Amino acid sequence: MGEAFIATAALTIRVFLVGGILLVLPHITRKGLVFGTYVGEAVADGGAVRGLVRSWSLGCVLVMALSLAVGYSIGLAGSPLAGNFIGTAVLLLSPPILYLRMFRRARVLAPPAAARQAAVSSAPLSTHASKTETFAKIVLAICLATGLATIAYAAVSFRSMPAQVATYLGFLRRTDELADKSLVSVLYLPCLSMLLSSLFALLGVFVAGAKRSVRAGTGSDSAAAQETYNSVQVQTFGGIALFFSLTLTAFAVQYMRVARGEIQSLSYYLLLIFLPMLAFMFWSLLRILGGSGQGGALLEKGSVDTPLTGGLADNTYWVWGAFYVNRDDPSMMVEDRFGLGYALNLGNWRAVLSMGAVLLLVLTFVVLPFTGVIQ
């Protein structure tokens, strides 16, 4: 297969996957929420909201068509990789603009009574650790332990390595490209493995403890629906964390063994680990899109017409319907209003500090190879 075919096929698959998810989103959002705005359950059933959803669907189709047209045109002009990149940029940058347009139109539909629904009845935070939280903490412990063990193995192996070792690129390409060994270079991959796997595991811990916004009244099936959805999210982050830990740790150990002369080259069978990881991620996505819906929306049957409560239903704490800012709410994460997942409480300094520290670490590992320290 040629470069042009692979680039075009990758862009096509990406457009239909992302575009398909965008088309489904308004239909799996919890009732009462319309493009990041709480308008109330009665208004959500009205013709105005149906018109917004039709406009969104048309916009998504146009974005998909534009992305493919731009990508294909540049590819036919002789630059398939550039076409893939620019077509993908169109695909990813256009939906936020379309969303903001829908958000502004939805905001005028919210009646005054729905503006501060959370003040009527608020869902308390859970006072005990759930099963999902226990699972997430176990996964985090496994990732940290595996990462520390790999780092220790790399540190011990450092002395037995020759003065010059294979570079990471040379190692992956099976070439004889060598560079002077350094402790930073040798520890880079084990540390990256621990960082990425622990990051996903930590997200699982945050999500497991995220605030639930149940519906007014008994809310029994609303709460149960959210627990199911929360479990799917935590299992997804935990599974990805374990896959990353297994894959990157295996690569790191093989690199050490190549550097020490114990084996000749990387075993490409390790790349097969990514296939079940991709299958797991796709399966998890299908569980949300077709099974639970955002926040368990598709499972809320008995109480779907009763009002939402908690921070999710309070428009005063949401900026553009996407960013939650509430200094009086001790929770670190709350359910997203539109999309898939949970939002960080930007009014909680602990949440902001934790995310800032993580982003700083990730940025450091991304920039490090370009400084010349990592060969």
C-alpha cells in the first residue's frame, strides 16, 4: 500500500468515526440539557430544541464533507500527508465553533425557573468509597509499583551498559545507531511509562469520586444509571492505564536488554499489544454511545421527566456550558453537560493544582527529546 492510500484511508476513517460520535452526542445527553445549557425537561421536548438538533446534525455533516474535500484535494495535488493533517485539523477545530453557535441559541431557551434548579435540591457527595473507586486505586497502585520497579531495573542496568548504547530511534528501527549513554536517557522510557499509565489511573480515581447530580424526587433509577455510567468510565481509564503500563514497560525492559547485549533487537510482537488496547477503547466507546449514554442518560427511564439537581443543573456555574467553576463545591470533578465524560471543577484549587502539575510533567516529557538530552 502506498503512502497516498494509507493517508487517505486514515483520514476517511477518522472523519467518519469522529463525525459519527458528534452526530450522536445530542441524542445521548441527559434530558433537560441542551448544548451545554440546562433548559428544563419540558423545554427539552419542544420543537425549538428539535430544530437545534437538526441544525447541529447538518453542521456536522458539512464539517465532515469539508474535512474530506480539503484532505482529498491536497492529497491529489501531491501532498497526501499534508492533506491528512489539514483535513484532520478542519475536523477537530470546526466542531467547537459549531457548538458555541448552538450554545448561544440554546441559552435563550432556558426559562428563569431553570436557571438555579440546583438551589432547589442538591445531590450530596458520597461519604463512602464505591467499588469503582477501590478498583481505580488498585490500578493506580499497580501502575506506580510497576513503574518504580522498571525505573529501579533501569538504574541497576545502567552500570552494566557499554559506554555507547542504541538510541531510541535506532532501537525502534533496528539500526546500529549509537549514542553516549546517560542516566537521563536510560531512565526516560521507564519514567514515561509510569507517568502515562499513572495519569490514566489517576483520572479513574478522580472520576470514581466525581459528584453525581440526581433527579428530584426519589431519583432511584437516575442514581443507578449514573453509577453504571461511572463504572464504565472508571473501567475504561483503568484498562487503558494497565495497557500503557504493560506495553511501555515491555519496551523499556527490552531496550535495557538490547543495551546490555542480552538480545539483539526489539521484538515486534510487542506492537500487537496495541491491538487489544484499541479494541478495548472502541468497545468502551460503544458501551457509552449505545448502552448508557452520557451520565447514564439512556438508562434514566423511570425518572427521566423529573428535574435534574446539583451543579449539573445550575447554569450560573458553567462558562460556555463546558467549564464548571464553583468555589463552594468541594468536588474535583462533575459530569459534563455535553460530550463524553466529566469536567474539572476549576473553582477547586486542589483540582486545578493537580491538573496543572500533570500537564507540566507531560509537557516536560514531550519537550525533553527535542533538547538533545534524549537521543
